[in-house]
Amino acid sequence: MTQATQESRIRNGINVDTLYGTLDAIKAQPDLAKFQFRATNRWIDGAHNRSTIQGFYAAGGDDTTRVEAFELDAGEPAILLGTDTGPNPAEYLLHALAACLTTSIVYVAAARKVQLTSVESTLTGDMDVRGALGVDDEPRNGFERIGVSFRVTGNAPEEKLREVVERAQKRSAVYDMVTNGVPVTVHVETD
Amino acid sequence: MTQATQESRIRNGINVDTLYGTLDAIKAQPDLAKFQFRATNRWIDGAHNRSTIQGFYAAGGDDTTRVEAFELDAGEPAILLGTDTGPNPAEYLLHALAACLTTSIVYVAAARKVQLTSVESTLTGDMDVRGALGVDDEPRNGFERIGVSFRVTGNAPEEKLREVVERAQKRSAVYDMVTNGVPVTVHVETD
């Protein structure tokens, strides 16, 4: 394999050979596709709490490649009774959505031979906090709507770039969850 | 006001007087409850992208109390073609849910005169990645289900602690969004 060919296999920072190898392996053995992601969270004080994220289950076993855990601090601004120890949970949800759509765009573009030069987005979530604060039952607790505005550039005509974004939207895990909802089971222990 | 009385107004790190003042202000002037949270995101390379979170709209104007922006890095582990530059987007969603339920528990407990000693949770999200990778149309892209396991302790009987968690679940913004979904509009520019 020449150097030029090797280089052509990395697109948008994604190893396209590995990408296709992963897809082939999962097609041949669908059980490899069963993943479980995890987070543990601990209250610190007031609106300040911290999640620790490290291990996950993937491709038939527990993944141990992460040497260190990721730690994420949440908080609330003063107007919502916190001390700004981190983004608030609803802002984290906007970040999760932005990150997932962006990664999906990058992967889809890599598979479709589109070299991207930039992917930028702005997200807004409109909320009537009377719901979450329990002042009024009528407004819902969460965002009434989320707006996502992307600017995507790369070595492809506008139509192809738009197709990449559309396909990414159809395949994004967090977009699916945020638009369609997920069944959540809550278990409580008190000692 | 005596020192003892002042101290009794801070519960679980939440100023209960401010909490009730906020609720009264919003009841009197419901427009103050209109908030908009925001995030901007920028692709860096491969599965690595970064969100910046700072300003938001609240109580009739743009909030400017955050002197510095929060920056959040997302990534994917090697098995999902990344280099582990941060938690992945689905893990961020678990964190958003954990953080919101925990904060809701802390605020509800403060309002109900329950002094908490600990709030810990473990969240799991089960995903068949054939959906998000586009290998098979049958599995959904996101988590099939999310499990949340709380351990909550404080100066109240078990029944009261369970009531606090139930009420918090009914008022959590992210729990509402993750279980019921939110309308999302995506706009794309390509130059």
C-alpha cells in the first residue's frame, strides 16, 4: 500500500477502513452490537452534583480501555438557586444533542467520501420554568422546542452536504432519544 | 432575625427564602418564567467536538452573570472510532438525566423540610449500535431503555424520602424531555 493510499483512508479524522471493518464485523455477528453505557452521579451540595463516566459494555465484554474516568460537574446559575458549578442539566442535554449530530455528520461524510472543512452549530431550548418549579401544571417541565442551526462546509456541492446532514439526523442516537423519548425506569433505595 | 433562624433557611445548600421568593415572583408575573438555554458546538477532528455554554435568556433579559464560558469536549472510545477525547454524546445524555433528577430531589427536599445526607445514582443505557451505525433499520438509534438506580438518605422516614424522589421525577426538566421527547427543528447552511 502506498503512502498516498494510506492517507486516503483517513477522512475527517476517521479511519474509513476501521469503520467498514466494524460494520462488516457487526453484520456477521449482530450480538457484537449490544452496548451499555453508564454514569454514576453523586450530590455534592445545593445544585452541584458530579457524574463519573468510565466503563461500558461493548462487543461482548466490559471495555477497559479508558485509563481515567471522565468527571462532569453540573450546577445552576444564581437565578435558579445555584452557584454556577457547571452547565445545568438542560444545557448538558443541548450539548449531548449537538455532539451527537456533529459526530454523525462527520462519520456519514467519511463514509460518503466527503472531506469536511467545518461543522458548527448553535442550539437553543425554550423553557417555561413554571413547569419544573411546580408553579403551574400547564407548561411542560422540559423544553417546549429545541432549535438546531448548522453551518457545514466541505469539498462537496451544497446538495451533497445537505444529504449528509439529513442522513446523520436519521442515524443520530441522541437525536432519536430527544425527539422520540426513551422508557426510563427509576429504582430507589433509602438506606 | 436570629442567627439560628438564618441558618435554618439554608437547607441542602439551597436558600429556601430565595426559592420561595422566586416562586412568588413567577406566580405574580408568569412572563419571568420564560427561559432560553443555548449551546454552540464546533467540530475539532474525528469524533472530537466541543460545546461552549455561557449566556442564556431568563426573567426578561439575557443573563450575563457567567464571567467564563463552560467548555465541554465530546468524543468516542476506540471501539466507536474515536480517541476518547471526552464522554460520548449518549453518556452526556445519561449525565444530564442524572444531574437533573438529583437537583430536583435536592430542591424538593429543601422545600419539604427534608435535610438530605446523600444522593447517589447509577444510570445505564442499553443500545444496539446497529441502528446508529446504519447496519440494520430495526433497532432504534438511541437507548432501548434507561435504568436509574437512586440511593437517597436524609433525616426523614423512608416513605417521605420516596415521596421526595417521586415528586422530583414529576418535575424534572430532563426526565420529561428524555421520556416524552421534544420537537427539534434542524436548519442547515452550507456556506
